[in-house]
Amino acid sequence: MENVYLKYGVKKVINASGKMTILGGSILSDEVIEAMGFGAASFFEISDLVNKTGKYISNLLNVEDACIVSSASSSIAMITASMIVKDNLNGILNLHKVKNRFKREIVMAKGHNVDYGAPVETMINLGGGELVEAGYSNACSKEHIEASITEDTVALLYIKSHHCVQKGMLSIEEMVEIGRKYSIPVIVDAAAEEELTKYYDMGVDLVIYSGTKALEGPTAALVVGKRAYIDNLKLQTKGIGRAMKVGKEGILGLTKAIELYVNSEKVTLKEQEEFLTPFMNNINNLDGISGKVVRDGAGREILRGEISFDADKFTDVKKIVSLLKSGDVAIYTRDYRANEGKIEIDVRAVNNDELNIIYNRVAEIALEEK
Ligand SMILES: *Cc1c(COP(=O)(O)O)cnc(C)c1O
């Protein structure tokens, strides 16, 4: 393989920040790459491929139906459109021209109206939907959702994500209860979540998972749920869905990644701790810096190395973050608590050599910056 870094002059990246879309999400296993290669080099009847891989995945997960789409974002738009026009061909073909002839309100908690890298609301609008925010930024109860339901409501959307306000929000179970009571479908965007059947089993009608996050697959996404809704979602490929087409290599790659994900042993918390401990011990030997292993803030089975810089020695931890990014090899850490003097190292895609590079660079910067 020719040297891409040299040829195009792009930087090497060590990704200690997690599944960040701006860094390309995940690194794929050889088996997934092989499946993608086969997909790229072969022809299929595409609708057959979509249907049969969907069936394979639904058997694997024991859900009614499933479908691979191009991204979690596009699935929000396509699902919105499909909830509005259902199987009405005129509606599918002319979504934005005829949308006022269809009901099109999507109800979601205000605290869920987040920007995950792009705004949820923009994806809803792309699909012809109009967002109705329920409750307040810090509080949304069942009653708030119910009070926002009108004649024009076509779906309830719940964003299960660390990006959202966590306190004061109704649960997914409560959202499902409301959906049942008013006969309105419930959609859960679980893009970065790890449990592929949990929300479906709670009675959610459609659940969305991004391909490049927990699943460690290619740029694509998985939607699982009730067949009637998945069927309507697929019809969108005649309309706006064409602009969000998933390739055969993406379909085969993500299907393989899901199979591997379901059958693989998860790295245990203990194994994660063992991997992190020598690094944290080294960090603790640096003057004015302390390290400890911490659990993921959103409660997922992820441990990270938290590095705290003493406030009296290091005044500008944001600068340290940008120095880490601007070296010969760009080192990306989790920096959303830099203002508190802390950064976190996510090691899910970091090997031992890279961990050493991170340590050396932190030590070097620490000397310069003190
Ligand atoms: C990442 C993310 C998305 C978008 O996923 P893509 O597959 O990159 O489009 C949507 N919603 C949430 C909550 C996310 O975290």
C-alpha cells in the first residue's frame, strides 16, 4: 500500500477520544474489510440484498425486521419522511411539495434537541417533519409529552445519548406507554448505544444505531423494528432516500460487523483496567499531574484514563489539548472537561505503542508548559 500520509500530506492520528465522527468513527476489522471488498467487487439485486441482509440481522437479534441505511442521520430524515407519507407514492416522490397535505409533527423532549455533530432538528426538517419540543431544557415528564401531542403528531422521538440532558427526562418505557396510549409510533435514536435489542424489547417501534460507533462498522447505520415501519422506510429510496444511498460494500460490511459484534466477547471492565493501569501509574509519576481510571459518564461499559492537571502549575489545559493535536502525530483526547483541568484518554482504539506515544507527549508538554 502506498503511503497515504505522505502522498496527500495528511496527518497521522492517534484517537484517544472515542468514536469520533470527525476522526472517521472506527477502525474496521479484517473480516469487515473483506466483506466490504467482496461487496465492492460484485453485483447484486440491491433490494434483494437489503431485504436478505435485513432478514439475516433480524434473525441474529431476534427482532421483527432490520435494515441497513447510509447513516444514523439519514435514517432520522428518512424515518421522519416515512412516518409522514407512509406508503403514499405521491408523498414519497414529492415530499416537500406536498408536505402540508400530510400531518408532520414529531414530538421530542426539548432536552433531547441536541447537536451530535449536526442538529437532530435539521434531520427532522430534511425529512419534511416539524419538530414539537415538549417540556423544558431541564425537565420533560410524561405529561409534557402528552400535552404536546396533537392531531398532527406522526411520531414520538427519543434521543438516547450522552449528548442529551440526563436529569429530569422521562424514560423510554414511559415514552412507549404514551405511544401505545395514543397509537403513535415511538422512534429511539440510540446511535452510539451498545445494546441492540434493549429498546426494541421495551416496545419501541424503530431503533437507530450508527455503524461507526459501538458496532465498529463502516459508514452506514442499522435500523431495527416493526416490519410495517421498516417497509415504509425502505420506500423512501424512491424519494429523498436516493440522496442518502448506502452502497453494497456498506451493506455487507455493516452486516458482518453486526454479526461479529453480537458474537464477540466484550472487553471486560477488568481487562480495560489492566490495560490502562501501567499508563496511569506513569502519569502519576509526573510532577503536578495525577491520573485515575474512571467509568464512562453515561454509564456504558467503558473505562477511561482521567488526567488531572494541578491548577497552580498548569493554567491553560485547553492549550495542552491543542498542543497534543498539533504535534507530528495528532493526538485526540476527550477534552470536554478541559476547563476543569481534566482530560480523558479513551483506549478503545489505542494500542500499546500509541499509549506510549501519548505518555511521552504529555510528559514533554508538561515540562514545556509548567
Ligand atoms: C452519532 C450520532 C448520530 C449520527 O450518526 P451518523 O451515523 O454519523 O449519522 C445521531 N444521533 C446521535 C445521538 C449520535 O450520537
